[in-house]
Amino acid sequence: MKLNGFEILVCNCERTMQLDGRKLCKAAGGQGDEPEVYTTLCRAEVGQFAQALKDNGKLMVACTQEAPLFSELAGEQGFAGELRFLNIRERAGWGEDKADRTAKTAALLTEASLVPEPAGLINVTSSGQCLVYGAGQQAYDVARKLNGRLPVTLLLSDAQDLVPPATAEVAMFKGRIARASGHIGKFEIVVDGYAPLMPSSKDSAQFVMARNGASSTCALILDMSDGPALFAGARLREGYKKVDPGNPAAVMEAMFELSDMAGEFEKPLYVRYNGDICAHSRSRKTGCNRCLDVCPAGAITSAGDTVEIDPVICGGCGSCAAVCPTGAASYAMPQRADLVARINALVSTYLGAGGAAPEVLVHDSGYGMELISMSARFGRGLPAHVLPLAVNEVTQVGHDAMLAMMAAGAGRIWILANPAHQAELEGSRSQAELATALASGLGYLAQVKLICEADPDALDAALWDSGSMPALKAHTVSGVGSKRDVTRTMLGLLHGDAPSPQAVIALPERSPYGRIHVDQDACTLCQACVGACPVGAIGDNPDKPQLSFTEAACVQCGLCRSTCPESAITLEARYNFEASALSPVVLKEEEPFACIRCGKEFGTKSSIDRIMAKLAGKHSMFSDSASAQLIQMCDNCRIEHQANSANDPFAAGERPRIRTTQDYINAGKPGATIDDFLIDDD
């Protein structure tokens, strides 16, 4: 069987799964002959795998447990094609219920056969110079062992139980790291109490000449200290490993990982950024800080009107892309269009094969896959109607993708998150709240729920004991367009079949959809908000004093509110399905004022009248009626009138008479002339 160009090899893992090749081929819409369902493809039938390698084409094996073996065989045979692996056993085949798993398995195969656009790459260089930071003899032993693979420096936070070594295999110092910054290949630290080891130390380690504020650099850091991590979002900071010294397995794992981080290697560009549509700031006034607020790694910094994302520090959590209201930050593993295509393939294949009441379980390939595997082996496994969707990080999934799952037909969405990463889930919670609010506003019972558990039994309880959800009408979904385009498309599909369609849905505060209210009495139509709006939602009219607003474009950044000198603007978070939301609507319009001399229109009549009432006859510059008329003139007429008036403020005094030589003579000898001072040569 072939799917999207991939030859599919399926194994029932020694008959522990019920798989029917003919039904599977039909359910997945595969081309060619129905697949043979192998029983021991990794053992007795491995020759069939070797035979499939000869075509050097695109090959997918529905097994991940023996992926190392299959990869080794492919390498020995010089396979030049594309080889992929897919887990259908723990994710589909092993489950407590006796339901037919054909539809679910076919959905997983179809979704996995899609080829996404690859993310970009950057080159990262690391010298391998590693700083081991920890206490006593244990830290020294780790540094000594790691020194065989990397150049190591040891910084001891406490040297109390250290036995001075007979041979100085690693450079050794004592001190506490006060500050740390940087990234893999270029970490910078500042150390207080920095002191080198005395070579003459005998029965205990002695350190001399301690000083504060010592600075240094390194390429890698193994942090075994008892203090907090040196970086926020430490797990996402490549090249930095924070481990519990009381966990030998974790220490060993960190040592192995750091050993491979010397040299030049490629790092994915997880996030693409378009500053042209960023709503962060305008004219030193802050609008949207969502990405800055949720980035756990500190990879995002303010850069004036936009932000900067350091691709080396970025750990790929995707929270910034999930919460970005405009799509200025977008995730690239996979891109939005590819993720929505996978969602569509997963749910539509399942429903097309006879599956019912689909729910989607979003998980990562690390923690999430391990918990699913534990549930399948020791618990009830995933229900047949729960479709697992693997992503790089669950925090990358925003409300646009969640709504795409609903529009495709999923009545409930589960986000399986690691409880150890609670601090990184703020963005996911806000996106789940927004998607649920939009769905419930249309009368759907659809839900987005976070499962943040370390116990597979808790996962089983959530998935099996939550009750069934009403089926949603399925649509073919596409991720073409911007983030807001995709969201509007999905909401349009959901609105058309909604149990109780509403024209307007109220949303939680800080949602990226809504309108502005303008206080008619306070607004002077100064147009400051027009220049501040980063997305062009607020517009003016070059022909008359007018303020217009396009609700569909508004991201509720609040820049208009903070810029308005009259505090005349307030925000309202909501989603408007009416067609009027797509077109400019006039919020305020006034009669223009005509210059009393030339008739040129300038300003608004109400503003000029208000200024006249406040200043005419009350201010020294406008004490009489003639001077007060300046307020009612355009800029050109005002200057001309002042230039021709007797009290022109720009007029200079009478030019002084030029002082001559005679003037100086008269000053010294009144009545004399210049001839009196001439010398006769004769």
C-alpha cells in the first residue's frame, strides 16, 4: 500500500493488535495492493523490510520500538531514500476497549505520510569548553570523568568534603555564580568569592585571594549546584544542564548530552518573525507584550516598536507563536498550514473510515509519548476515538489550531503537558480558554482541556471517565492564509452549523479580538490613534474630520488607548461574525471649520468653537476681537495676518543708523572733521 508516495509496512507485533490489511488500505485511501500485515517484521520477516529498501524510495515502517534496528539495516544496505517510523501500537493498537481500531490506525498512517515544509537552520559553534558547577568531591569526580571528552573547568560552590587531588586533571576554583547570560558556545558568568586552589593544599582544599565580580566565558555549563537554575526556562537553554546531584542517572545523562555539544552543528529556526505586523509598541508606548510575557527562555527582548527573537537561545516551545495576536511570530516545526493539513488528514480519515465522536490528544514526542506508552502497557491505553497528534512542543498549539480541530469534527481537545513545566503553560491555558469561549459562545459543548499529570492512571481517568461529547459536523479545513485568516475561516465553518449561532460573542479580557469605544465628547479627532494603530484597524479620511474602525483587524493591543491624549478610547474584547466587522465603520465624524479669510477647511468646528470660548477675550494674545480671529484662521492666513499687523510678533525694530568714522571723531572732539587729523607731508 502506498500513501502520499510512501510504501507502508505494517506489523501486528506478534498478533498483539488486530489489523486487517484490506480494511486498512480502504480506510486510509491507499494506492496499490493491500498491505501485508506482518507478524514479526523485525525478526523472522526482516527480509521483507530489506526487499522494500531496494527501491530507494519513500518507506514508512509502522513501528518505533525497532527503529534503531531498521535504521542500521538501511545503512548497511546503502539505502538512499527516505525512511520514516510511526507508532501505531501504543497510540492505537493497544487499548482496553474491544472497538475496531482500523479507522484510528488509518488516520495515523495518513497523517504521518504528509511531508511538511522543513524549518530553516542556523549554524552554532561550540568550543566544548565546559564549566562544571557544584559542591565537593562529587562535583570534582564528575568534572574529572567529563574531562576525558571535553575541556573542563570546575567551580566549587562548596569544597568542604573535597580531597585535594594528587594530580590536577582539571582547573579548580571556588565561588558562587552571581549572574549568567548567553547561549551555547558563548555563556558569560560573573562569580563572587572567586578563588583558585592552593597547590599546597594537603588534607583539605584551600583557596586564596578571593574576590567578587570575576567574569569568565565558557561554551557549556553543567550545573550541579544546590541553588536555583541560572536561567529561566533552563530546560530550553541548549548547552546548559541543571541537574539534581542526588540523581546519578540525571547527572550521567547530562554528561552524555554535553559530550556531544562540541564543534559546529545545525539548530532549527523554530520561530519565524515578521516585524511589519508586530503590535508590540509605537512611539515608545507599549501595546502587546504577549510573547515577552510567555517566553520561558528569555529569548525575546524589546527592540523599540518591534521585538527581537534570539534564535540561539530560543528553545522551540512555541508559546510566542501561540499567543501572538497578529501572526508576527509563527512556528515553523511545522508551519501553520502543515499543522492544519495534518489535523485535517487525521480527523477526516478517521471519520471517513467510519469512526465516530473523535477527540484529539495533543502530545509531544518525549514526555507525552512516554506517558501514552505507560498507559498502553500498564493501564487502559488510549480510547479508540481519541486521536493522538504529535507535535514538537504542546505549547506551540494556539487557538487557531484548536478551532481547526473543532471545525474538522473533534468535539474535545486534550493537551497533554508535563507537570514539571507548569511555569511554561500560561500561554496554553489562555489559548484553551479563548478557543473554549468561542466554541461555547456558539452553543457547542466542545472543550479544550489540559492534562498535566505524571501518573498514567490519571491520564486514563481523564480520557475514559469524561463522558462522550456530541458529534460536531466535519469540514475540510485548510491553513492557507495568516493566523487571523485561518481563525476567521474556522469560526465561519463552526458558525454555520452552530447550535445557537450568535452575531457577537463576548470574550475574556486580553483576547486578540474586539472593538474600541470612542467617547464622543472627549474625542477631538486629533488622529493620534490612527498613527499609533500597528494593524491599520483605525483610519482617517483625508477629505474631512472622520475616524473609522475595522473590527476584524483589531488585535486589542491598546496602543490607541495609551496614545489618546484625551483618554477617550476604551477596549471591548469580543468576536463579531457580522459582515460589518470586515469593513470600516465611522466612529466619529464632525463638520470641518472653514478659515474666515480664505475658506480653507481645517480642524473641526467643535474644536475651534471650544478654543474660542476658552481663549477669546481671556488670554493676553487674544484680548481683542481682531487678535481672537487668529484662532479662526488656517495656518497660512494666520501668519500672513500677523505679518501685516502692527503688533506682528515676528517684526524687528527700526534698523539702527550705521556708525561712521566721523561719529567716533565727534565723540572725542566735538565740531572737528576728519581733515583736522590728516598729516601734511610737506
